[in-house]
Amino acid sequence: MNLVVFQDSDLREMALHEWLDLRQDRVFVISDREAQGVLDERALLGRGYASVSVYSNYIGNGAIDADVLGLHARFGIDRIVAMGEDDVIRAARLRTVLNLPGQSLESAVAYRDKVVMKALLREAGVPVTPFRALGSPMDLIEFEREYPLPLFIKPISSSGGTGVRPLLTRAELRAFLETGFIARFPGSEYLADLMVEKLVEGRLYHVDGLVVEGRIEIAIPSTYLFSQRKAVRGSRTMEKEESLYRRLRAVVESALGALPSPGSFSFHAEVFHTAEDEILVNEIASRTGGGKIGATVGVVAGMNLNHLSILAQRDAQMARHALKEARPASPCAGFSLISSLERERMSVPRACPFSWVSDYSVYLPPASDQLVAAVVSGESARVVEERLERFNDWILGAV
């Protein structure tokens, strides 16, 4: 089988050569040049890929589409696999043109365009954070009258919090009205690609999992962990006995049922629990969560979620077989991301001494603003949180 694999992150982060059988699959890898740390194309080709192509201006580079069509003309592409959110719509458009199976354009837009997504969820009765598309400054003025400050402005199709801007005061609202609705070209009008949301007071959770042929096979709730140290962030999986576990799963299952299904895919949903005890869906994506979420879920589910996503997009039966063989390594897991804020990258230890750390990564510029990431396992949520703190203390004391 001939596969095009879009991977918008560092190519060293995913072991495609181990996750796919390159004796029977010809894999053409396409990635973002700016996301690479030390790019060694010869070493990557040594893994057995048919080709490795990296592009600048990755999200907006139309030459990528032309090159995939060229690959199809030469080799006949059977599957297009999208691993990152930035590739979901591009991959769906190419599948449509080439008449290939996989996530449709309708489904891709529903999971990528946050206004379309939330409108569909609201129509289906799934509770969502209040929102409105910003077609003009008047939309923001009217929304703020109904939902007073604080608010969030965000691009309709951004990922990873890119472009998010809080409006906390009247002065910030005024400043955004004056300068936030910028046209792409002088003399033209603003192109509607922003939305506004009510800033929700509450705790943020995420639910990650896998759907195979429309059936939810994995759905694991986690709670984000926000440290007093601004350079540290992370999360941990929840225990089934925790009070919100079932409610978080239930609302995400409802959200998955309300959107056009990609068929077989991994997902990442973010959900608020408010002070009024409401459960509100913030957003949901048809890809694995970023950072170390895929590996963290893998500890609890028995296999890296990115690995399962690739298998599911290639062949649903391969994913089902892998799930039967999967053996969880620990009942709970979590991850820590430590950014390079006020630290020198080159002094980071290259090895980690803790046996309960299963995935330790050191990052170099310019590919990432992260310094270090690690996945921690433990027999309980309490143990995982204690070990994450111990790991953070070790790193921040060492660099």
C-alpha cells in the first residue's frame, strides 16, 4: 500500500518506521521544515521511507498539494494519513480529488472550523462555551453586550492556542476594535477568520481517545495541571473513581456523535467544568492531542495514541488487532512540558535517572519553544502528581 503521511511536527517524535510495516507499505512523508530540530534527511530515509519532503510556509504552501498529486500520478496513492490539526482539511481535500477513503471534507471542516463545530454541537444539544463568529466589529460589540467581559478572541481554525487573545478590560476591548480587524491587503476589508468566546471561569480538562469505524474504543479523561512556575505545564489521566470521570466521557461521546464522523481516527477534546457545576465543551479535534498526550494515553491504553491513529487511518482492522494486543503499562500517567523561559537549553541533562519516566525528550531550537518533556507513570493519580513535581524539581534544579 502507498501512503502519504502528513506530519507537521518534528519527524524524530514519531517512529513511523516502527509503527508501519515498511516491507509492505511505501511511505511518503511530508512535514514542516520549521518544526524540525536537527534535520537529517539521509538518516530518515535510512528508516525505510520512500521519500521525506519538508516545506517552508507549511500551512499555506500549495506546492504540497501539487506534489501529492504528482506522487499519485507516479505511484498511485492508496491512503492519505494526517497526524496534525493543520493537515486535516488539506488531507480531506486531496482525498476528495483522488477519490480515496478516509475523513471527508465535510467532517474535516466540522472538526477544524471552531464556529462550524460549536454550531453543530449546540444544535445537537451538547453544551458549549458561548461563542460567535466575528464577521465585523459589530459582531464583537453585540456579543459583549450579551456576554460581558472577560472574553477570548481566537482564529477560527488555529491550533495549540495560536493567536488567542484575551480581552479582560474595556481598554483591551477598545484597542481590539481599533486594530484587531485587519485586512490582508491595503485597501481591502477584513476577511472573517476570527471568533469570540466568553471566558469561562472553571477548570479545564481533556478527553483523548480512538474511534474505529465509528465505534469509540478509547476515551480517557485527564486534568490539566497548572504549576505556580510559569515555565511548567502538563496533565495527568484521571482515575475512574474521580467524580467527573463519567461526566467528561459522556459529554465527549455526545460531541463525537453530533459531528460528521471521520470513521477511524484519534481525537482530543477540551472540556470546562464551571463553578456552577456545568460541563461545557470548549473544542474537539480529529487528531491526537499535542505535547506528550499520545504517549501518556499510551501508558494507560497500552499503545501510543499516535501509533493507533496511523493504523486506524491505514486499515481499521489493523487498529482493532493492535488494540487486542495492547497491554497497559500503568493505571495512571501524566506528562510535563518545561519551556525555555529564562533557561539555557544546552545545560539540560541528556538522560533521566527515574525509572518511572517512560518518555524523556530534550528539544533544541528553533523547532520548539519547549526545553524538556517527559511522561510519568504511577499506580494512582496522587503518585503521578508527586512524581511530576519531583521531575520538575530535578530539571529546574539541574539547568
